[in-house]
Amino acid sequence: MGKPLILITNDDGFNAPGIKNLTEFVRDLGDICIVAPERPQSAMGHAVTISSPLRLKKLTESESFTEYTCSGTPADAVKLALDKVVPRRPDIILSGINHGANSSVNVIYSGTMSAAIEGSMSGITAIGFSLLNFSHDANFLPARKYIRSIVLSTLNSVELSGKCLNVNIPDVREDEIRGIKICRQAKANWEEEFDERLDPHNNKYYWLKGVFKNKDNGKDTDEYALSQNYISIVPITIDFTEHSTKEILNTINFNV
Amino acid sequence: MGKPLILITNDDGFNAPGIKNLTEFVRDLGDICIVAPERPQSAMGHAVTISSPLRLKKLTESESFTEYTCSGTPADAVKLALDKVVPRRPDIILSGINHGANSSVNVIYSGTMSAAIEGSMSGITAIGFSLLNFSHDANFLPARKYIRSIVLSTLNSVELSGKCLNVNIPDVREDEIRGIKICRQAKANWEEEFDERLDPHNNKYYWLKGVFKNKDNGKDTDEYALSQNYISIVPITIDFTEHSTKEILNTINFNV
């Protein structure tokens, strides 16, 4: 068996320290193919580009290490990589390391996770990594051995084939990380408060500035694990059906 | 008790026939507040605008009927409406009617559904409506009585409070619609095939043109119901945790 092919992308753009660190962490675990957005794409959710064409730009190409940038969103990057760039079907797709949390409901807004979800939709095992620190100078090194372990364990597990994992990493020193916890997504939301301003022509405009509210006391949640300095892993489904609500709906007479 | 407040948005833009029809269909069921994107936002997924400010534009304002446009995405429109526009908490959020299907995995890419999901994240009951016809001249009228029935039944159900529904409507004559089916999301994916072209400067560019592949033979799926000329309702969760995979992950020794 040859080396595994690892496709890497992110939403902060190809030049972000997060993807540079991730690539360095897994460099020796397989052949590496990077297709990352040329510009930051945070909060893009699962957007795809349908009304304008996409561009690819080759930065490096060798047998074991290829790097492209792509003009679109993280989901575009995965689609384009799978159709036009990879020499064979990737064994795993890694997205990140995101500069900032994608725990709890943030998975819904996350460009990082949209790339992983896109991979999983094509049946390819995928992991999104996020560090709870938004800054450019965040320290990714404490996560190194955990990320390597998660990638290797996932590659080696037949049962995890095609699954999608959302991994969040607390922003603490390496000796403060207490381990890895398997979690469910915490129930939370953003309470929005737009900052209303006036432009020089006296017209109003609004900046989004929500406040994250965790409404879940469960000790099995990602938010709880992260608060206790654990790395959280939440497996993510691409079946959005809320099966319990089907039963409620079936009791309703729509009376048409 | 006063009239219910119905917040309406979409992803095709305020001027699309789909939202005009939806508004007309439910006009007498409550007070109406429309906050819709000023420009089409298809395939935006759950994108939100964080790096540029948003604008609101008032088109109409009266006690029972208010209409604004918003410069952002469908998720932005809901956030901004809830914080800056609505006179009280909406009783329901309606999104659509989308020009084109949002059945199966399309829910993941859908701007229409992102608006409904955003509402549900704030605890407000929300329904996204989509007609299986992409054209501007699509005929929304056959869906009229079904949409009214679904909105009324949902407003009247305590158990459906805060839930999110994905409603898809077959593109057939009214006498061909066989009723409403409660479904699960079909397992399907898009097989991407980018159209590769050369620009006048001999540089490659790519148009996304995927082919939708339904891989699910289940008769309880939205795809099956729609193929049989039923209107499909899939309840949508905002908890993306794949609980069954937590058990697999708990058996893995990460060996850090």
C-alpha cells in the first residue's frame, strides 16, 4: 500500500499560520496536497460559488507535496481539488487549523467545517481543526501531538471511514492540555447586537457583533470539555433530519 | 391575543416572484415584516457578513405590513431583522419560496434554509419553502393552499415551537399534487465536474457544474416523496452531532 494522500485546506487562506502549522504537523504522515483559498473566507458557512468562475494557482508541485490556491470558498476548494487537482482519491481531508473556535453552533457558520463537511459528502473522511485563539500569532504547537494522533487514529480506523470530525483545541500551554474528549455539540446561540453607525452622508450602517451564549449545562458537551482544557471532538452528521420531530409532524392534520 | 407576526425573507432577493407569492399567500394570517436581501444570494450556505457593514433600506412601513431590504446574506437578514427591524418577537419566520429545490443535501448549501436555521437558532419557529423550478416564471400558485395550511398548522402547534422545517414543492399542476409527506433527508451528493475554459489571456478558469446523484432508495425520503408529486416536509436539526459515531470514537485509543 502506498502512502495515504492528505488533502489540506482551510478558511483563513493559504498563507495563514494555522494551515502552515497543520501542514508541518502531518507532513510525514502521507503525500500532501494543499488547495486553500487565496483570501480569508471566515464565516462563509457552506457557501459555494455558482455565479462566477473559479481560478486555481499552482504554487508547488512534486510527487509528495503539491500546493495550490483557489479563488473561491472552502467548499469550492474541496470540490475543485477533488475534480481537478488530486492525483488520486484522498484518504483524508484536513481543514484548518482555524484561528478561532468552531465549537457548539459555530459549526453552522464555519468555513473550516464546511470544507470538512464537503469532503464527507463525497464519502471522504474529514477533520476540521480549530484553536480557541483568533490572533495571527496564536501558538499552535501545544496541539501538535494531539493532531498527529487524531489524524493517524482516524486514518487507521475502518469504522471512521467517511466520517466528519469537528476538533477544537483550548488555547493553553501544552502541559495544561488534559487530553481528548468525545463530545456532543453544546446548545448555544449568538445574541446579536448590531453596532449602528452613521456614515459621512448620514446614512445608517450596521456592524455585526454578537455575543456567544452557551445555554447547555451538559458535561458531555464540547464547550464543557474546552472549559476544562480538554481537546473536544464532535462527530458531525450531514443528515440534518431531526427524526424526533417527524413523529410530531405525523400527528398533525394539515387539513388541505 | 394579537395577530401573529410573520417575518419573511429569502435568498433570491426581495424582488423575486417566489417571495412576492409567499407574501401574498400568507398576507391575511398575521402582521407581515419582510427583510430580504437586496440582491440574489443563492448557494450562500450559512454565510454571515463580518468583514463589511450591513445596510437596511425601508421600502414600506405600516402597522401590519413592513418591508425592508438588506445588503447581506439570508442569515444576515434574519439577524438584522430580529435586532433592528421587528416591532416584537416574530411568531414564525418564513423563507422563500425558493426558485429551485432544497431537498436532500441541498439544505447544506441553501441560503433559503440558512435563514430558517438562523431563526430556529434564536428559538423562533421557521419554515423554508422551495419549488422544484429554477425559472423566474415558475408557477407558485399550485402550492398556495398547502403553504397556508403548513404555516397555520405550525403556528397553532405548541410542539412545533422553535422547530425548523424544510418544505419542497413539486413543480406540477395543482390537481397533480397528491398531498404532504413527512420525510427524512435523502442521502445524495453532487458529483462535481468543473467546466474548464481558457480566458482571452490563455489562463484556465472553472465553472462549477455538478450533477445531483440520489443514492437513497428509501421511500421515506424527500426525494422519493417529490418524485411521487407529494410536497415533502423534513424537520431540520441545528444539532449536527452524529451521536452514533461518538460510540465509535470512544473505543479509539488516541495514544498521546
